[in-house]
Amino acid sequence: MSRSIDQFTTPFSPAEAFCIGGIISACDVHTNETGTSIWVLPVIHNPQKATPESLSAHKKHLENVFAEIPTITVSKGESDFTKYMQPNKDGFVFLFESKDLNTPENLIQRFANNILCSEESIRCAFISGVFDGRSSWDKSGKMITLDSRNELCAETICSILDSLSIRYNYNPPRERASGNPRKAQLRIYSTDVPDFIKRIGLISPTRIKDIENASICNFSEEFDTVLDGLTRIMGLRISTQTREYKKITREKFSIEAELDRKLLDDVINEIDSDIPEKPTYKGTPKKKKAPTKVSSSETYPRDTNTALNALKIAEYKCEIDSEHPTFIRKKNNLPYTEPHHLIPMAYSDNFDFSLDVEENIVSLCSNCHNQIHYGKDVEVILQPLYEKRKDLLARAGIYIAYAELLEMYK
Ligand SMILES: [Zn+2]
Ligand SMILES: [Zn+2]
């Protein structure tokens, strides 16, 4: 059954939610000779930024998405193109006719609350529509940006992002010395991009490539069947562009091992009075502390409380198997497990953010801890820990493929 945007009612289909997201984000309405309003859903790229192949793939996907919705498509080169798009831009436009909706206020009044009350998958489809065609990829800031065309529309988009607990930043409009005022802008910062792209996904092949190439998240793609061509990036993949890590020298290795041993001592002796009742993963990147010089080697300090937090989050159980036997600590009546930095602190220089975070510290029984350091079959321990932690690590701004981690233990 084909429905025009005037007939969209709850429950919205994902395609309808995507369409509403696209037109709310563009907030661009024209009136034709007969007085019918035409809402625009554009797919815009700067010249030469998108390949003809990716543009045509994108268009094909959207045509499938909008199969049930009456639309007109205008591509670059067609006479009407400049009516809806700046002539220097690449891309195409979908047009949706409406008899009732002729102002942003109408549009918002009609849809905003209904989208907000829709189930999560529909709100996600709405946000995909918001960002798919009009957002940009900021290469230097490694963030997704979306200029807002209308404050009312931006407010709606923000409230739906809030309802999904998607992190973003809203930069209000401001004057610039150049006299050319900065438009209000929504930003998904680099550390939140992996979560965004995993939960929301985009159809735009160009944008997906941009994000992949930024290698802030070496994630594998997963196609979703909710919307044609919707790509979500799930979990870390075995990267094809494995980074080269500097081999740790023997001297550095023994200094680092000594510091790990000292941390273990500190943890054992600490009566964890300073540890919050229910510590949690912070879920945000932590700045690295300044390295200190030990002999000729630079090392990064380990924080005792962070390690204690990590043990407490794990409820002092071995994270390989909570049934692994342990004993009660002499000092504080707690089960004895040992903290271990999954990505060794020695590799800190290769990462933008601190490795000394709860997300990177696992709780292991003495046997597993020794096995991960000295055992032959390190993979038996390493692989399950990696699977358990990879998403948490990403939230802490730490991106690593399994192959890279394994290399560090060889
Ligand atoms: Zn260890
Ligand atoms: Zn164990």
C-alpha cells in the first residue's frame, strides 16, 4: 500500500521514519504551481567526494526504501536539479508532495511527538534518515557533523537522540569575524562515532567508507534488513591494515613486568576503603598521564584504585570462568584475584588515550594470570577476554583488532 507523507500515521514503518528524518533534517519546502508543497530529502556531497558508483548504489538503496512512498527523484544534470540543490554539489534529491504540511512548524507538530513515542527501532530509522543524506564527515576532527537548517527541527532531532542515549554535541550558531556566521551544528564526536554507527547505521556508502578509512574503529560491516542498504558496523574486525607496533625491548619488558608486580602488591595491601560502593566502567576515554622515566625507558603509571575498581566490577571473580577456585585475602576478606591490563601498558604510546582504565583491566585468578603471561596457549585466555572487552575498549577510545592484540603476547 502506498502512502504519501500526509498519510503517515503511527505505527510508522522504518521507511517512513527514515523519510521523516530526512525531510526534518533538510527542512526545505517548495510550493509548485498548483499550491502543493514539496518537501526535499537531499543526498549532498561536495564535488568529487563521492564516486559515481557509490552515488548510484546510494540512490538505488533509497529507491528501494521509498518503494511504498510516492516520490520524485531528481539527479544532477536534470533540469530541476538546481531548483533544490546548489549547482556545485553532487548528489540527488528525493521529493515528497504534501497537501497539508507546508511549514516546519506543521511538520514538527505532525511528527515530532509520534516519533518520540515510537519504539526504539523506529527512532533509530528516523536518526538514520536525519544523518544519511546531509551529514558530513569531518576528516580532521574525525566526527560526523550536521548543519542544522532550522532550530525547531534541530530541537526535535536532539530530543530523539536523547531518547536513544546517543551522545552528541549541539553547537549553537555564532558570529564569526569573517562576517559569515557559523550555522548551528550537531556533532557526533570521534569517540562516539563507533556507538553511533553501530546502533544507528547509515546507508550512504561514501560516508561508511569515510568512517572506515578514518580507522577510529576497525569494525566489520553488517547489513541490516530494516532498511535497504543500511550498514551498521559491528564489533572489531581482523583489520586488513594492521598497525605496526614497536617491539618491546627486553629491558623495557622487565621494567614493565616490575611495575605490574608492584601494582599487584599495592592492590593486595590496599584496604579498599576508597572504592565506590558500585564502581562502573566510565565509558569515556581517559587522558594519558605523563610517562615517567625508569632507567632509560619511559613508562606509564598504574593507578591502584582503577585496578581495584576493575576487580570490584568483576566481583572478584576470574573473568575466564567465575568458578575458578581462589581464596580469601588476608587483609580484607575479599576473594583473591589479580588485575591484568589486557592491552599491556608498555604499548601506551600507540594509543591516543590511557590504557590504565577499568575497561582495559581484567580480573584473573592466579592460574589464568600466569597462563596469559607465560602459557603456550595464550589464545585460550586472550580470545574470550578480547570478545568480552572489545566494545568497552572502544567506548574508552581504545581501538584494537584481535590480531594486533595477539601479536603483543607473542
Ligand atoms: Zn598481568
Ligand atoms: Zn581463572
